[in-house]
Amino acid sequence: MTAMFDGIRDIFKKKESPVDRIRIDEVPGMIDKYAEDLDSEIRAGTSVHMKAVMDSRSNLIVLIQTLSSAEREEAFHPKLEKIARNTLPLFEKSMIAALSRELPGEPDEFYQAATECLKGCVKSQAGPGRYLQGVFPDEMKAIRKEIDVVGREMNIMTPVISAARKKRELIRSCRDIYSTLTDQIGEKESSATKIPLLESDLLERRRVLEQASADLSRVMEGEGAKKLQDLRRKEQSAAEEVAAIERRMRAIFSNITHVFRKAEKIMQRAENGRAPKELRQSVELLSGRDIPREQDLRQNLGAVLGIVGSMINSGDIVLKNREEKDLFADPSEINRILSDLYTRQRETEKHRFSIAEQYRGDPARARITDFERKIKDMERHIRELEEQQQALEETASKADSLIPELTRKLESGLGSLSGKEIVLESVSASTES
């Protein structure tokens, strides 16, 4: 009983298909071998039929030439002679055009060209050829027979060519998958080599950055940095004082300009209709965007302040606001007021410049600047390395996701070509690692 059950079990036991384990570097040679074997298979399966097609084509050419000479040698019924005279040249021309097509020696190209040749012959036979059946019954029967031979041979080659095309496409697909797979393996291996080096570099640069930041902090807490900060505050204070003086000057310029324009209008309405050119120049200087030079302003004001003062005293010019009244209470004082402001501006600006020079030349500032530049450069370099690391990690992650699927596709394609189960050993080991 036991032996019987063992026998039954053996009958129904699924037979395992053979398995070939190959290295990834063996794949190109395997694919080349499959391509060579395929070429041999195609030639073995088509050579006889290709020769038969070539022979039939030669026979058809001879038959067409015989058909043409038959028209010249035999006399037909007038109606048939008319048909032969009008239709035969068309038939002969279309048949010769189809039969003259070049038939390459490579089976796939031969099949494609021979198919077009056959289509041309069939079309000629169904077109002008059908009118020649009654005129040349024997000749047309022989031609039809040879065309049938070509069609039969093409039908025999069709499944061979079709299967070969599918196999060739599979071989091409395997080549493409292999190329993509090895590219991804290379990307993964390259990333695996570069990432640790980048991490080590980043670790060292972060350590240097931390040290530089600590050194900068110590310098910033020292007496030199405190002196530097004091100089910076003094420079800012001097700059603010210069700005305040210039705001005061502009306010005075605005009041003077307003009164001078009134004077200019009054003079233009007078009998001579002319105002002193110094008055116009003063207005232009005082209303400009930049503060005018003291020397240029003094030359113009000296000539017109007395005239404007007289017009105020005579009541020709009425001062409207307190600022104008205070300013022109004694017009001769305006030059002194402006002179004091220009002097203060120069002295304050000179003081600010002196402090700025001390600030720029301070040794602590040079040290701080060096540390800040070093820290900035190190931070930039660290960002670049981090971006490189991220790109490599993304590349490695992409390869990790693609390699298993590409491996399965390549194993499946190679298996279909070989008829065996294929396992790519090195890729499997790389995938598991």
C-alpha cells in the first residue's frame, strides 16, 4: 500500500523547472548569444521559403515577358485584340514594378519587402489582370499559380517572422532593462561610497564651525569688543547729530525759499518786471535735493537779503507764520545762523569720520570680521554638503526601490528567452545588503 501511495504521489508531484543562477556580468554575453541563436533560427526557418519566393519571382518575370510576346505572335478577335492592346501594358507595368522590388538577404527585411511585392502582384492580378483572363487563359493561369506559390511561402514564413519579432523585442527589452539596472546599481554603490565621506566631512566642518563660534563669543565678551561697541555707538550718535543738523538746515532753507519766492513774484509784477539773478539762483540752491555748498549760498544770499529785508519792512512782503517772522526779524542774522549750522555740520561730520576710522582700524574688529567671515563661509559650505548628501540619499533610495523590480523584470525576460528560471545572484545579494 505504501508503495502504491508513493507512486501516486510521484505522479501528481509538481516537477520543478530547472534554475540557472548567473552573475550580473554574464547577462550581456547571454543576451548576445540569444540574439545570435535567434538569427540562426530565423535563417533555418526561412531560407528554403525565401529561395522559393525568389524562384517564383524569377518565373513570374519570365511569364510576364512571354505574355507580352504572345500578343505580338498570335491574332485574336478584334475585340480581344483591343483589350490586349489597352490592358496588357498596364498589367505588365504594374507587375514589373512589383517584381522589381529589392528583396534583402536578411529574413525580416526580406519578409517585409516580399509582402509588398506580393501585394503589388495580387493588386495587378485583380485589376488589369482580370481583363486578360479570356485573352491569355493559359498564361494567366500560370501567372496566378506562381503568385499562389509566393503567397503560400509567405504564409509559412509568417509565424516564424512573427515569433522572431516578438523574441527580438524581448531581447531589446532585456538589453534596456539590463542597462537601467546596472546604472541603478552603479548609482547605489557610488552613493554608498560617497555618503560616509560626506558625513565625515560634515562632522569635521561642524566641529570647526562650533569652535569658531565659541572663539567669536569669547572675543565679543572681551574688553576689545566692548571698546568696539562703544566706538560703534559713538559713530551712530555722531551720524544722528549730523542728520539732525541737516534737518534743521533744510527747515531754514524751506522758510527762506518761501519768502524769496514771494519777493520774486512781487518784483516780476513791478514796472521793470525783473528780479535779481541772485534771487533766482538762491531759490534754486535752497530748493535742491542736496545741501548746497556754503560758499555758493553765501555769495547769493549776501546780494538779496538786504532787498528782501527792505520789502518786509515796507510791508510789500507779509510774513505768515512764526518761523518766518523769527527768521527774518533781522535778515542780517540769517547768514550767521547758517554759518553756525555749516560749522557744526563740518565739525560733527569730522568727528564721526574720526570715530569711524578708529572703528575700522581697531584690532578687535579685524579679529571679529575674520571670525564672522570664517563662520559665514563654513555655514555656506556645510549647506552645500548637506544638499549633496540629501541628493545622494535620494539617489540611493530611488535605486533601492527600482533595483528589485528591474531585477524581477530582467530575470523574467531572460527566463522567457532561455526557457528556465533565472536568478541573478549578485543583484539579489546587493538588494539584500
